[in-house]
Amino acid sequence: MLAALLLVFTAPLLLSQNKAFQFGFKVGPNIGWIKPDAEGYERLGVDAGFAWGFVAEVFLLENYAMNTGFDVVYLNGSFSYPHQKLVPASAGGHNVILIGPPGSGKTMLAKRLPSILPPLNLEEALETTKIHSVSGILGQNKALVSVRPFRSPHHTISDAGLVGGGTYPQPGEISLAHHGVLFLDELPEFKRSVLEVMRQPMEDRIVTISRARISVDFPASFMLVAAMNPCPCGYYNHPEQDCVCSPGIVQKYLNKISGPLMDRIDLHVEVVPVPFKDLADRRNGEKSEEIRNRVIKARKIQENRFAGKSNVYCNAQMSSKMLQTYCDIDDTGRLLLKNAMERLSLSARAYDRILKVARTIADLEDSESIKTEHLAEAIQYRSLDRENWGS
């Protein structure tokens, strides 16, 4: 009991001033303790004791990288390039696939993603808590989920385990990852039927489980992060090692991931092996905390943009109608996008997703309009749509 009281009252002492303001709390001018104001309580909709507990849990999120050791600052050499591609994915909540040979660091990058994700706002935290409570995984002494979920099911998972089901329907992994990350490692090893059932929830961000006696809707607004080898041997497009797979075998392996599913993935990140000279380089790069501050700033822009709109918190959740309002591009950008659409044979869905990613890149640079360079960067993330892949 004493330890719990110490946590509740000492965590606010260490809470950053920016985080305090985000949740409607004020920092005392002398000793730096957090004092909830009337507006903060009103936003939380709870009493003072619960508010203090919520602040304490938010503080724990600040130390995620330190507590787990999963900080991008420890990524050496060539790892610094692919991890920068995860920044727009984190800022806009976009789906991403990491593709590269064995041992290139795909899983390592995915596990460090939570260290740069923005914190849950109150509405997101309450929605996530409801799902975890229904599933019975909330925890006996936990009142609120304050950290974005990171779910990583094994590739032997069943359809019902992924999307939910049972005689009395229970949420699946895609719902347990609501407002968080669903990480699917070794994506082609999942049964095709399991992957295909994700297509509708990825689009609608909700999954309906129907049984003879009952029909239940579970929210499923998750960020998909997938990892895969480029071919069965794993060395297709490797800069040094030769691939022993024939072109037909490579294409057959890539075809395990259907076109409609791949079309729903916004960023395709190629992860290349890191040479020894880079692995031995002990110079540290940018810390997770620094990257996360940029992500939080971009997400704050999005929250202000979508204020008053139900269930829309980031750019990835924009509807097609919202794209016309928030993702307008100039004539040069339209020409660039037209050429990319024709050359890569992109679908209308890919067109929408390129605009959403470009909007996120512009937010990261604090730009009100989408510039040509933002659009060009978003297009180059569609690497698996190029003709040379798998042929």
C-alpha cells in the first residue's frame, strides 16, 4: 500500500511540463508538482484520486525506452536509415511492412517502434481499456490502459484468434491492438485465410462477429507492422549474397501476400544488412525521446485538425471525403502523382494512402500544405509496387 501511494504522489513530481499540459494539469511554480485544475478534472470526468493515478501511469510511458532497452539510439550504421522511415508511420498511424534478408534487423526495428509512438489521449485510453476489460486481460490492479498496445501473435494463430470469435464472441488480436500496434513477424508464414480476414477491418476499422444468437461489433483501429523475407532463401536483392531462388519461386513467395492486402499497407521499407564497420561503430544516433517529441508534435497538429470528428485521431483514419479537404495538392503534385499511378499501376486505394502519408510528412515538417517533395517521398515508400520486385 505504501509503495502504491509513493508511486501515485512521486510520479507527478517527475512528469514533464508538456505532458502535464496535454492532460489539463498545471505545474506548480516552486516545487514542480502537478496540480489538476478544474478543466483537467472535467476532461477526465473522474475524481481527484483517479486523476492522480492516471498521471502516474502516463509517467511510466515516458520511461518505456529506458525500462526495456528498446531505444533507437542503440541502432548503429545502416539501421539509422530504415528507422527514420518508421517516423511517418508512427506520426500518422500508417501501416508498414519491413522486408529484408534474415538478420537484417526487421524484428529489432519493430520492437523499438513503441518507444517513438505518441501517448494515448484520454478518449483512446478509455476505448482501449474497455476492450481489454471485456477480454479479461486488463489486470487486477490496473484501472486504465495508458500505453499503446503492442500485440505480436505467432504465425500459427487461427482466424478466430486474430479477428475474434467463439460461441460467446471475444475480441481477437486486431481488437486488442486497438489504438496500438499489431506486429506480424514472418508474414508469408501466416495462413492465407488468416491474413485475408484482416482486409475488411483494416479498411473499416471495426470487425463484426456474427453468431446464431448474437452479433457483436469490436473496434479494430490498429497500426499494422509486418515483417517478411523477400524470398524462401531470404537473399533476393541482397547486395552481397546470391539468391538461389528462381524468379518464379520469388514471385510465388510474394504472392502469399495478396494484392488487396498489400494495397492496404502504406509504407514499404526495405531493410538491408548492416556491414561490420557499421556494427562496430559505437557512435549513438538520435534518441527515441527526441524522435517521439517530433511525432507528438505532428500528432498534436492532427488532433487539432480533426477536433470534433468522431473516431478520427490521426491521418491514417481520414475518410475519402476528408482527403479532399485536408490533402489538396498543386498542379505539379498532381502531375507527379499521375505519372506514378500510371507507371506503377497503382489502385485508387493506393492513391488515397499516398496522400495520407504525404499529409503526415508535411505535418512532421510543420507545413500547412502538401509540397511536391512530400508527395515524392510518399510515392517512393511504395517500393513493392515496382516492376522489378519478384521478377
